Amino acid sequence: MIEYLTVKEMAERWGITSRMVTVYCKGERIPGALKKGNLWLIPDNVEKPNDNRKSNGKSKRKKQK
């Protein structure tokens, strides 16, 4: 049987905020995540999704002259 964890429990396991876990759930980036009412249930065996917000270190802003 699949065991499920809450957003808060998964955030502690992954070392990120519960808000980011919710963002991953809403963005369908966590396979098997289920929403029951206002509660997200996340399978305990899934890996943390990659954080696509991180850049490669190069600034995207144009240089000012």
C-alpha cells in the first residue's frame, strides 16, 4: 500500500518550504500527488523535482551603458 505524506512533512524531508511543495503539486511536477479537499497528499517514495527557477549564473538583464 502506498504511504502518503502531507506538504509540511515533505517540505521537511526535502529541506524546502511548504509553499514550494505546494507549487510543485499545483504544477503537476510530483507524480502521484493527490488533492483531497484543501490537503495535498504526496507519495512518500517520490524524489524532489528539479528547481527550474535557478539560472546558470548569467544575468538575463541587459547591461546598462
